[in-house]
Amino acid sequence: MKQDDINSFIERNLKNFSVNSTGWNDLIRQMLFELAVGGWNMKNDVFGKEKFGELRCSLYSENEELNVTLKIITDKYLKLSQKTCEICGGEGKIRTISSWQTTLCLSHFLDQKPMIEIDNDLNISHNKKTVLNIQDIIKAEVEFDLQTLELYTKASLDSDESFSFSSQNPNYYLLLKTIPDHLFSDDVRENISDLFRNLKDCEICGYKALHENSCLRCYNEEWEDSKGHGEKSDYIKDCQMDIFIDEDDFEKYFKNDRSFEKVIDHQILFTYNDLNEYEKLLF
Ligand SMILES: [Zn+2]
Ligand SMILES: [Zn+2]
């Protein structure tokens, strides 16, 4: 089999793949190479696409034996694509970003996640872009559950638009705390000050972020016997190990969150042995 023929087969078919970026190009090239040496008739085009963060390619041949080979090859690359960043080709994993599944490395994942920052001059930035200054806000609204914040400047109010922020983003509660009280309506102002005044220490993550019985920082529920959480110390241990292992990179995303104070004397309940055992169960 001529290398040149394989190469032109690969280059011709690379553009038949509907993918989000160029990170999978090497994978697709390798797959096409394997298909060529595996017996695929190179006169026929190969098509594929990204779906749910995976490289999908379905091929069919009337030759049953060849069909098995094709399936083995496409399955192999589907599995490899689940671990390869679609943007850069680096080591990645399947992530959910605003309900879409996509395979990204840590840094491209963090790039896609909204980030709120407030600087010393009270500029608010969203996704690294300065969007407004706190001093220019003339009205603030928040939904009843305090999970979404809408801010208005004179110009935005005139055009009936607002700047919207969600509690799922780091520094949301810092922002909520920093917005001057008088910009909110009376009932909302009460709700917000109640929330911050009544925060309790979270024994799991070690932030003063426990609101009613769930934590606004680590999203874990407070231990409760009636909820079937089991032994208290085991429950806290398991939750703490989940935070440490950080399988979904949530902690890395929230690394620069300044919304909540750290609890003094926070206790880590798990030991090295606990972690070892726990990881064996998980992986
Ligand atoms: Zn990447
Ligand atoms: Zn917590």
C-alpha cells in the first residue's frame, strides 16, 4: 500500500469530520490511517462528527469480517476522543458546559467557564472582560432564591437590558455582598442581609458558607441523621475526600473564589488510609 495514497486519503477525508476545533485532527488522521491499512476501500469517503463530546464515525461494509475491523477501529478512537481536548489535543475529559457535553483539557475547560471578578476600583469583570463599575449601578434585582443577580446602569436601564450573574460562578456571593444595599428593594435587602448574617460554618469544606442546611461553597448538605447520611464522621470524611479528589475540577474552578471566610480550626477528618481505600472504590 502506497504511503502517498494513504496520505491523500487522510487529507481528503479530514474535512469530512464535523468537529468543533482542531484538537482531534491527529486522532482523526490516525483513525483514517488504521482504516486504510485495515481494509477500507480508499476510493470511498469517510464521514464523522463530534457528538456528546465523542468522536463518532459509523462505517459499513458488506464484508462481515471487514465490518468487525471497522467497528474495532472506530470504537478505539471514540474512546480515545473521550480523553482528548477538542481544542488543543491535550489530555482531556468529558465536561458539561451549559448543558452541552464537550471534551476539554483543564485549561480550556476553565476558559469556557464564566468567572466573576471585582477589582480594587470596583470594576466588575465577567469572563476577563470589564463589564461595569459598581459605582455606575443604579438598580439591582435578585431572584427570590438569591441565585441570579441582575444589575442595571443608567444606559442599560434605558435600553431595557441588564447585566446578569449566576450563583454557579465563582465570586457571585462576593459580588452580592459588595453591591450597596440601597440599590435593592426593601424585601430583597432583608433577604440578602439575613443570608450573610446567618451563615454557619461548613464542617465539610471549611468555609463559613452553610445556608439553612446546604453549603453555598461546596454544595454539600449538612449532615442530618434523618436524611440517611449515615454516621456523621463518615459522611463528612467522604465529602471531604470528594473535594480533595476533585473529579469534576469544581475546586479548581472555584480556586479564586473570595465569597466566604475560611473557618478557623477547620478539621480534615480523613487519613491517608481512608483516601487510599476511597480511591480504590472510585477508580
Ligand atoms: Zn485544551
Ligand atoms: Zn461547604
